[in-house]
Amino acid sequence: KAFFSTTMRNSGYPVATCISDSGHLVGISYLYVDNGNFKTNVAFYNFGEVGKNETDNLVSGYTYANAIVPQMEFVSPSKAVAIADNRLMFYSGNEKPISDGEVMLQENVISSFYGNGYVGLVHNNVDGEARYRVDIYDESGRKKDSVVFDSEYDEMFFDDGRIIIYNAERCLIHKIGGVEKFNGEFNTPILAMAPTNVADRFILISADGIRTVELK
């Protein structure tokens, strides 16, 4: 087992954590307040062979003034993302993650989604009639698409180069960087939706049971 020790006085208050699929990389964001000023320290710890000789297994760290980082996630074995109240930060490396760029955000983030090497940030859509907009970035911070939609949503997920947005009654499937593939209603209200190993085939879970559907 590996252990490390931090204190609020020295490191700040831990706000968000993430763990790599390998289990040996841990990312933590610490909020530090001093005399009315605040900053966030983003730290990466390595509990594998590479981190053994580092103090407290700390292998890299970054400081962001006037930023709060409530979310962190590994989107692939060697890529991590952190979401602040004013920016989106990317990191790369499966041993000692380094800063891989950032995107400054001008709008509040309502929610975020990760998967298949993508990050989706949902905003209120201030332009046009649609209620929401999800901006989609790849794991290197490049913006790949923006999708607007009007329905309330329960979940979103990425699958096979697509984003799927759904609630109990409706589903929207959009090809990232392409066109809308499906936008329609379910015959029966659903509780959850999941992809299969066939591109256009999905599992739908409802109060009546589980069924597989194929979208045309």
C-alpha cells in the first residue's frame, strides 16, 4: 500500500480527485485561501515505480490564481482534464503528467461529460432558440463540435465518434464533426440507455424490462 500526507495549511482544501485506469496515477485539486485571495493547486501523484523516489510521490503540480477546480478526470490512460470555473485544462503523460494546454471559458458550465477521448461541456445557449449547447473537445483540447438542443436531458455519453443525449422520452444522436443521426421519441419511457458493440444498436432499460433496439 502507498500513503501520502497533506495538510490544509500547506496544500489547501482538496476539492476534486481522479484516478487513472492503471491505478497508479492520482490527480487532486486543492483550493488554497490566504488573506482573502484564493488559488488552486493541481497535483499529480504516482504510486508506481516512477513515483517511489519523489517526495510524497508528487510528480507534477500546477498553480492557478483566482480559479476553483471542482472536477478532474482521466479521459484516457495518459490524458487528464480539469474543469475550473473559468478554464478547461488538459494534461498528458502516463507517469508524470504535464500541462498540455488550456481553454479559457466565457460561460458557466452546467454539466460535463467524459468518454472515448472526448470532453463535453454543457452551457445555456445564449444564441438562437435552442435551450442548451454542448461544446465537445478532444483529449488534446481541440474543439471538435458544438451541438445545440432544446430538451431537458438526463444523461449524455460518447460512443463510436458520436454524442448521445437522452431523457426518459427523447434521444438525440449526433456524429461529432458531422450531422445529426437521430432525433426522436421512445415508445416507452426509459430509465437508462447504453451502447452495444454494434454501432446503431442500443440497450434500453425501462420499468417494463430491458430491450435492444437498432436505430435506422
